[in-house]
Amino acid sequence: MSITSFSKPSDTDILENIVGEEKVLSFVGEGSILQSTNETTYIRTIKVEANEKETLRNVIFIKKGITWFFKKFEEVTITN
């Protein structure tokens, strides 16, 4: 049985944490929830355009109690 409820940050919650002149092109995938006994993390990948360059970023939220809080962005490195 899961130790957390099935709630997750909405796309609107994610967009509110994007600042600057970046332009979100699209969300990639459905997002994922990683869970341990100490912490619940939600990761959603977005494709953004900044200065005519496309990059992938993970938007990371941490759950405290029943509320999700924005933690950070991480650049996604794609290796071939």
C-alpha cells in the first residue's frame, strides 16, 4: 500500500514556478513520483526554449505533509 495519497502538482503549479524569458514548449511524459519512508518527490520533465535553444528540464517538487513544494530545476543531459 502506498504511504502517500495520489495527489500531485498540477501543470499550473509547475508553470507558476517557471520565471524569466523562457517559453515552455511542452510537457514531456506524465511525470513520476519517487517515494521513500522519509520523502516523496514528484518529477515532471518539460521542454523549454531559451535564447532560441531547446532544452529539457526536470521540475522537482517535494511533498511535506499533504502539500507539494517546488524544490528545483535540473537540466536533463541526453547522451547518445
